Amino acid sequence: MPSLNCASIESNVFLSNAKRISSAGLPTTGKDLRCVDVDAEYKVMRLLGEGTYGKVHLAQHRTTSTVVALKHMHKDETKLKDFQREFELSYYMSPHRNIVITFDVAFETKHSYCFVQEYAPCGDLFEAIPPQQGLPEDTVKDVMMQLVSAIEFMHSKDIVHRDIKPENVLVYDEALKLVKLTDFGLARKGGTLVKKKNSSIPYTPPEICDAVYNEGYTSDTSTDVWSFGVTLYCCMTGNFPWEKADIDDAYYNEFLGWQKRKTVKIPSQWRKFSPRLMRLFRRFLEVKPERRCRIEEIHKYADNKWVRRRTASRYATSEINGDRSDSGEPNLTKLNMMFKAAGASAGEGLEEKEFREQRLREWILSLPEGETSGSAHGNTLSVPS
Ligand SMILES: Nc1ncnc2c1ncn2[C@@H]1O[C@H](COP(=O)(O)OP(=O)(O)OP(=O)(O)O)[C@@H](O)[C@H]1O
């Protein structure tokens, strides 16, 4: 095996001398990394995005002119085996129409490991969701069905994604007719013992929120079902349902009361949804993972209306204006979509409160002067204390 010590830069292109599929059904290429001088092989055009562990660049291969996305992971933050796992899983999942294609190309540079993916020209789903408004119902359904197909494919192979969120869904056209799931950095085989390393984010299921740092738990497809449910809520509303699925979170607690049938009162921010969609949320956002439904259950609800016709516009208006619902309840949690980004990973090493405050400060600093509280554009921010 070639040395992984990148003392000298080889100018020849990437690997690919290994057979594509090992006997275990996975590409072996990730183990045969070669050092590559990226600038010699690619014209790097711009930064596409940044995650916790590295950067994604748009680049053009100098020989073939193919435009690709280069995913770099810093060596000081990524173990080689983690890089290999992500590369291999991404490659293994590539045949599905709604999963980003990863090419059989991986290499290392002096400071990073890198693999090559197809370029998604329209950013990610997070950027496509109008804040505090959400996407039209038909568009949400279209996007969700594509995502479900990708997740079903993964689950059929007993792979758990473990990081389903709008930022990890790449967009290929403005109308969202083609979206693809990406970022298999946390993906594991079902039943793998994993440790809680990251802070909880709105997409984290309660059983993982409850775990303490470094506590072990078993990866399970039910995690993806919960995160998918939260993603669906975000797409429908342009808001998060809660900051964290923890009983200390007032918004989660209110939902829990309804979910556990302690009250029939639906929390105000959920009232724009039809009874059928609420039924779906009840099944996806089931607190006990062993009772949560499988992802394919969504097919039973695909032909139903998801938004109550009569109340839809009333809710949309009151949400945008940041006022109160008729019942006098505070309007929904305007956490905004400011947790964008790696969320969990971005918050790694920070206490929840510190992380939240840091994001809040960043958000306030990014506002135009004088716009530090609610406005007609819906920039109201209320973080439950
Ligand atoms: N193939 C691609 N085409 C276009 N943009 C991309 C592509 N891959 C990633 N991006 C952009 O870069 C961002 C970060 O990518 P990615 O999620 O893969 O990084 P990460 O380090 O794994 O992030 P995280 O911190 O969530 O684990 C994405 O949200 C997206 O906006």
C-alpha cells in the first residue's frame, strides 16, 4: 500500500488502480490514496460550502474539463478510517437517483483527504426554504418523496444516515424537481455501537438528546425517521418545531403533551396542518424509537392534503407578522433557520447554551442596522429560555 505520508507530491492523477468493488461490495480505492497536487489536476473555482470537518470546492478537472465538487477533510480533524468509511458509503449509495453521485476518485494532499462528487448546481435545501414561510405543499411532497426513496434505499441495506437535515439535501434545479441526499459522514450500519459526540440540534431524536456526551448507543433507522419528520416540518413552515427534543424545551414539551395524548390541544404552530399530516407527524415523531414507524409509511399519506385549506392563509399571515394566534397563544418558535450548518457538529465542544448564544450573536450582527427585533419580514427571533 502506498505510504500515506505526503512527503512529496505526485503529479499523476488520482488512484483508481484498485478494483472498484471489493468482495465486500465496497470500493477499495479509499485505502489506496495517492498524494495529489490539487492545483495541478484541477482548476479550483470557488468554495461551495463548509462543514465541520472540511470544505467543498467547485473545480474543473484540467484534462477532462469535468466540473466536480471536491470534498476536502482536514487531516488534523479526520481519521483516515473515518474518511474511508464516508467515501466508501457515499460511493456505495451512489446508484440511487436521489443520492449524490460519488466518483471512484479519492486522494490526499498534504493537509487533507479528498473525494470527488458530482456538482449540485442549486445549493442545498436549507437555502431553498423561505424562512418562516416554508415551501408550497406540492413542492414539499415532491421533495419528501424523493428523499424517502433515498432513505428507503439506504435502510434496505441497513445503513442509517444519522444526519438527515435540509443542509444535507442538494438541489439540482430551481423547482426542486431533483434533489439528492448527501453527507454520509455519520452513516453507520444499523446496530453499530456509536458514541454521542455532538450537541443536540433540532433534528436530533429525544433518545439521543437524552444521552450524555460520550454515552454509547446503537445506531438505528428510527433516528432517520425522526430527523426526517423534523425536516418535513421545517420545509412546511420555514421554522424549527423546537430547539431541542428535550422536556426543558417549552415548544417540545407542548408538542409532547399532544403527542402523548395528555391534551387534545394541538400546539398553535402545528394547527395549519391537516389531521392526516398530524397523524403522520405523530407516527414519525413518536418518542419511543421502537414504536416509531418506518420511513415508507409516508406513502399512505402522499395523496392526502397536508395543509388545512381554510386556515392556511391565516396562519401564514400571522406567522409572517409575528403576531398571536386567535387563541392568544404565542406564535410559534421563531428559531429561524439559523442553526443551519452542521448544527450538531458545529456545536461540538460547546455547551448548548453557549452555542445558542454564539449563533444568536452572529445572527444579530448580520442584521442591517436597527433590525434587531421582529419585522414585517419575519426576522423575529425568540429563543425559548
Ligand atoms: N456535491 C456538491 N455540490 C454542490 N454543493 C455541495 C456539494 N457537496 C456539498 N456542498 C455544499 O457544501 C456544504 C457542506 O457540505 P457537507 O455537508 O458535505 O460537508 P460536511 O463537512 O460533511 O458538513 P457537516 O458539518 O454537516 O458534516 C453543503 O451544505 C452544500 O451547501
